[in-house]
Amino acid sequence: MMRAVINVVIPALRKGALALFLIALITAPQISTAAQEPDIDAILAAMSLEQRVAQMFMVSLYGPQLTYAGRDLLAAWQPGAAVIMASNAGTPDQVARLTHSYQQTVIDAGGVPLLIATDQEGGLIQQLEDGFTIWPAPMLLTAADDPDLAFRFGAALGRELRAVGINMNLAPVADLNTYIDNPVIGRRAHGSDPAQVGRTIAAVIRGMQSEGVLATAKHFPGHGDTQQDSHTTLPVIDHDLARLQSVELPPFVSAIEAESGAIMVAHIWYSAIEPQENLPASLSYAVITELLREDLGYEGIIATDALDMDAIDTVYSPEQAAVLAIEAGNDLIVIGAHVGEAAQMRAMQAVVDAVRAGQIDPARIDASVRRILTAKARFGLLDRSPIDPDAVTLDRAGNDALIEAMFRAGVTVARDDFDRVPLRPEASVGIVFPGNRAQIQRECGAYREDVRWLAISDSPADGEIASASALADQVDVAVIFTRDAYHNAAQQALIHALPPDRVVVVALISPYDLLRFPAVGGYIATYSPLNPAVTVTCAILFGAQEASGVLPVDLSGP
């Protein structure tokens, strides 16, 4: 026990040289732009081995406020990064206070300012919601197929994160959702077409990084064709190299060309790349160093996916996983929410011990730390100015306008076999809609007073299905709003009960609904159920706006 305590305290005792150097760096007279550029090699030289190793860890600390255990970890080790998870989330001012406390603790201990990250993908995955902008699913942006709009989205997302002290986003998702029943990616993906997704995420990355927030393309080499969730087991992908090079890898190549600050590696065994059976890409030298670093020429930060996911932590301890990840070539070891502070410190100590034992070359550590420090310099973190948690302002109105523009550009008429859209003035119309979305009746009803309405539940009973069928028999066109009918048998039964040539389905959530009723002649996809989806769809249905979205996924079926 005494040895463990000593090992934790040593880094704090050795901080003096680095602290003095950083003070000199920040307070030195600045004569020219060139003189302001930090001397990365000098910062590195001033670091102890413990401080260098700690730069390679993204720690996870519990709670909406900095705990004593969290403060001890930050002060003792001064890690390179921290992640904001669900337990840390709060209102913008609360998050700003938390990130400020993280940074101040590390700086006061003589460390280098932190990369502070979160998962703010938009759609299904948004760690920050209370008082923050709720962004639509990424597929909407890809359907818009407008690099300028994607750049504006990335920039707006970056500004909002930076306002609360977050300078790294674990997004965008570069995986292609090529396996529709993927249990972990799905609508998190931007789409299934490599070129279309590549254009979109490249623009998002450039926009986000223009606001000083480092982007992270994930999950290399691609998580979109898995039938398992790496949170619970180790998925296996057996595609050959030709398939990976033509489908999975191109979006990551686009991210590299956009100079994404980081790329996150998946916990998946790719048998065509890694010869060792069941070795995850995140621990694979062949994937990380040979493929990503050497073959694709990526020079930024390579990060693991969280090491507390079952694909890893059911096989390796945090200490073992950290050492193996660094040996494979990772720069940043990401620790998830289910690893305590003491275990995280043991993992850092295990890497220090491996270096001292000759298992890991010190040059391997230095190469990664140099990349991390270079990224921090690139995004202005080495001369960090503390944020004022009491003066946080977010451009919610501007973001809402941007979201509406995304829907106007992205809502897609995916099928109109019988020329039903826009609805003809002389055609009688019935609209079947979720009863708790009164907005649909209000906004679509503003275009015509003679629409016949039927409100139904999310899982319509037999009586509701019969009423919808009766309504469809009495009108020329029946418009049905679905909400993830792909996973809802009752909604599917309702659509199958209607005449397909006189039905227009509006999928408010999943664009894959069409695969459950392929005979339907009219189909509109909104990709996300936020209010502007209804506003824009009603305008398209009644001819006030043309639909310009392009399908970002393959709906041709098996």
C-alpha cells in the first residue's frame, strides 16, 4: 500500500521544472507571431516521465462537481485530457464551472492545460442537453449534401462547446451504417455512401475546428457493418482489404484530408488486417501504426475507444489495456465512466513501470506526447485564458435557425411513384398522425381547411388501424406520419392495411421505415423528429417548398 501511495505522489513532487517553464512561456514578452509559437520540445523536455505518460490519458471523473478523489487525480498526475460524461452533465453554467475547476486544478499543480472532451454527435448521442442545443440526427446533414451547411453546423457546435470550456468533441461518426440492424451505430451514422458521408464529415470537421474545438472521427476502421455492440462484446469484421478500402475507409481518408485533430479506434477485430485472433483494432499495431499511421499517413492524435467497454475490460485489466494500447501506437488512452480514480492512476503507473522496465521505449511515449502538445498548441490551449462560468452565453436563436435550414435542405422525398407530392389542390386529403404531435395538425392544417384528420397512438390498436383504413378509402391521398415504424409492428400493420398507391408515408425518425412496407408509392424521410421536421414536411406536402434532400442511406432492401 505504501508503494502505491508513493507512486501517486511522485508526479506532483516533480512538477517544478515544467511549472516554471510554463509560467515563463505564458508571461514571456511576445514580439512577433513566430515568437508566440510554443516550443513543444522545450515543454516536453521539462516534463518528468510521469507527466509525459499522464499526457496520454483521457480520464473520467464522476459527478457534476469536482470531487476530492477527482481533484487528487488531477493534481497528482496532471493528465492530458478529461471527458465529460452523463454524470458530469448539467446546465451550461454548471458545465462551465466544472471544466474551469478541472483546468484550474491541473494548472495550479504545474501541468499543461487539459483537452476536455465530450460526445456531442447530435441526434441519439448528446451528453449535454439541459440548456444546450438539441441537434438533429447526423443523417439529416448528409441528406442536405451541402458542405457549406455542414461547415456551419460544425462551427455552431464548436462555438457552443467552447463556450463552456470543452475543446474536444468525440465526433463526428465516420462509420457507414451498411448493416441496417447494427445495434450500436444505426442513426448515429451520417449515412451509408462513402463519398457522400466523406464530404459531409470533412466539412463538419473543418467547421468545428475553425472554432477551436478538436474533432475526433470515429470508430476507425469502421463500426457500421457489425452485428454486435462493442460495449458488450468483441465484434468481428471479416471483410477483405478490397472491401475495407472501397467502403469503410474512405470517410476516414476524408477526415484525414480535413486534418481532423484526432481519430478514435474501434474495439473490433478486423481479421483481414490483424492476424492475432480476437485482438481489437484499438490494441492492434497492424491497424493503428501500420494502417492508420503509415499507410494512410495520419499525423494527428490516435485515441482508443473507452477502455471500460466489455470488448476490452472483460479480457484485460485497465493496466494491461493501457500498456497494450500504447505499444500498438495509440496516443490517447480513453478511460470511460466505469473506472474509478484509483484504477485510472494504477493504469498510468503501469505505463510508467513498463517504460522503466524497458518494455516500452521512452521514445514511443515522447512521440505521442509531442503530438498531443502540438494539438494543444494548434488549438490555442497552451496559453489558455480561463472562461468565466458566470458569463456563458449560447446562441440558441442562431442555432435554431441553422437547424431549420438543415431540415429545409435535408428533408427528402425518397419515393413518389404516383406523383402525389406535392398534394394537388383538387385531391381530397386525409392525414393520420401521432396524437401527441398536435403540431402536425396545426402546421399542415394552415395550408388547407378541408383535410380530414385522424390522431393515433404510437402503437396503434386494431380499432385505430381500422379507422385509418376507413379514412384512406374516403380520400384521394392518405398521408401517414410514422415514428420508427421499422421497429414497431403495430405501425407496420397500419401501413399494410392501406392502399399503397394512395399513401404517402412521412418517416419522422428512421429513414429505414420504408423497408417494412416497400410497396408504398410515396415516402418522405425527415431523419429526426424535431419540430422543424414537421414545419418543412408540411411545406413540401402542400407545395410551399420543393424537397431538395438526397437519400444518405440505401433503401433498396436486401
